[in-house]
Amino acid sequence: MEFDLLIIGGHLIDPGFGFSKRADLGIAGGKIARVFEEGQLNKEEIKKYLGDRVIDAAGAIVATGFVDLHVHFREPGREDKETIMTGSRAAAAGGFTSVCCMPNTQPAIDNQETVKFVTSLAEKGDCRVYCIGAITKNRAGQELSEIGDLVKAGVVAISDDGDYVQNPEVMRRALEYARMFDIPVISHAEDVFLAAKGLMNESFQSAKLGMTGRPAVAEEIAIIRDIKLAGLTGGRLHIAHVSTAGGVEAIRRGKAEGVKVTAEATPHHFTLTDDLIGERFDTNLRVNPPLRTETDRQAVIAGLVDGTIDCIATDHAPHTDEEKDVEFDQAPPGMIGLETCLGLAVTELVDKGYLTLLDVIRKLSANPAAIVGLPSHGLGVGESADLVIFDPEAEWTVRREDFYSKSKNSPFVGRQLKGKVLATIMNGRVTHRTRT
Ligand code: DOR
């Protein structure tokens, strides 16, 4: 049998099939055509493929490509920050083979035409790009979008991310409609009135710095309300970027009560805390929901450990240097995250003993895929070859000039991380190989 690509010497980890073993993979026609048990593939055979048709994965992990439920690719409207092409290139560099784009573009992804526009641009991209449709027209929180039309055009979820759907009646109807199509409603859970125009977490730190705060209770109340509405309607609710101890606890209780609620945490919320803002005044630390206290950070980690938080999502939110190089209160909230995600997960969660590599892989692939109903592409014969190859031991320093994302707004520049993506393969095509 002739292969397009061989991946040799790697250690396969597949949470779906429940295995972890040394094996080689033969890829053909975009699929995994053969799994060679250790020693089955002879050296003569390998020689035929030498050059760019063999990836030597010795000492590395081979896993299902990562799936990000939460990215902002800014197209249409703000192509100066990111485009589908640059965003998908950054995704590939981070080990992602599928991403879901939030609809806070200009115009918003609230109609079939915009979904088709984004999807067609993505055809030539370096990862699979799915759209999340807006819950309400123009994300204004008033009138529901044509949800059936959006689903027909291919959206995998609906969300007004960036803003909370403050009107509970509108959110109730959104959950009812989404239930008919079996898609989740993703909630950016921050009560608008309580969070107001707060710049950072409301805490000792905000008082010390004289900055307006966004209290934890703004998130907690918003999550509790939406869980109640999910319970009432039977709809599927997904909580984006949970950041507070109270929010994690509310989701835990909701799950225990049988409500269909899932949740994600971002690498920045399980890594950073609000005291950094006073130390650095780095506008890249301004993000919504804001960085919280150490108690909150620990609660987010505990939620990841006990399964309350199902997956890791980046909330990759690119902004230009011009927008970020201003006073803290003038800078737009958000930071990029695709290219530092794996390194932060390994450094902060695996290396510190909270999660195993298998857990992290599951929270970056099978779990998010299941939430939005995407195939999770396991490592068995016949599966789509959507793969990531990474070295969990490799140490590297985050450098601004290495980002593929068009924007560079990362507070992690200069930070030493462990766990590096070596190659990404999407549909059998090599979409990223680390520069050596
Ligand atoms: O910090 C954030 N930035 N939070 C959001 O919810 C939106 C995002 C953005 O679009 O920049």
C-alpha cells in the first residue's frame, strides 16, 4: 500500500479509543490508512518515504488534532487584527485542526450569507473553520436571529459572545429554539449591569489601583440564571470562559441536578491572576471576563480536574498594537491564545500534577468536539487524519516574532513554557511543522 505520509516513532494517545501506545501511522487520501504496531514497519519501507513524506515523531505524542470552541478571527470587518487565513495558520501552529469562530464580527455572523462568506474563505485555510451564529440579530440582545436558517447554513452553536443576553425571556427562547436543532447556546455569562464598564476584577487589587471593577458576582448570577433557564427548557447550555469560584460551583451543582450544561476554561484564567495588573500595567492583561484571584484560579483548576469544566478553549482575541499601546482603560479587552495553549496546559496543569496528558488531550479534542457535535477523529484506521504531534518535554520561550497570528497581543511573551507542537496535520495535509 502506498501512503502520502508516514508518522513514525511516536506515542499515540487516543482518549476516545482509550489507548496509549507506541505505533506508526500511514496516511493516505486524507485518512489514517494503517496503524503499524511497534516494529511492524520495516526500515526499507520507511526509506521510500524519506524527505517530506515522513515525520519523525520519536519521543513525541501523536494525538487527535485539537478543537477550539472559542476564537475570534475578525473577518469580516477587522481584517487588520486577524483574517480567516492568518487565524487558521495560528491555529495550526497551536496544534488545532478545528476552530469555532465567534460571531462578533462586523457585520455579525447572524445570517446565512455571512456564515457562507466565512466558510468559503476558510476552504483554503489551515484548519477546519466552523461558525457560531449570533443568538440575536446584530448581537443586540433584543430579537432572535433566524436560528433555523443559521443551522441550515452550518453553524454548530449560537452565542452573543462578548455580551451577555441580558433579557431572560430572549435567552429562554434561544434555548428552546436551539434545543429543536440540538445545538448548544454558548453564554458569555457576565451580568451587563453589574460588570458595567469595569476594567478588571473587583477586588483588593482594583481598589489599590483605583480601577473600576467587574465583580465575580456578575458572572455567578449570570451563570446561575442561565442554568435555571437550561433546566426549564431542556436546552443545551455551554458556559464560555468560566473564571470565578462561584461560577464553577454553580456549574457543578447544575450538572449534579441533571441540567444539560457544559463549560470551558481558558489558559489565561487557569494561569494568571489579577495581581499581575498592578505589577505590569500590560494592557494585554485586560480581558473579559477579567483575570481573577488566586482562589478563583484554583477553583477553575479544580473544575477542570473533577470534570465540571469539560474543555479548554482559548478565547483567541486578536487586537492590533495601536489599539493595545494605550492607557489600560482605553485598550480593548482580549488576548491571543492559540499558539500558547498547549504550552500553558502542559506547564500549568500537567507538570504541576493536576491533569494527565490524556486528560489535557481529551479536554482539547474529544470533549469540545462532542459539545458542538463535530466528529472527534480518533486514531483508528479510516478516521480523518486530523492530528497533532507534540513534545510534552520540550521547553521553549514565547517570542513575539514567532507568532503566526496577525496580532501579537499576548501577555505570555518572554515566558518559558513546556510542551511544544512539532507538527499538525489536517485532513492528511501537513498544516504546520515547527521551524528548526
Ligand atoms: O476579552 C475578550 N475579548 N472577551 C470577549 O468576550 C470578547 C473578546 C474580543 O472579541 O475581543
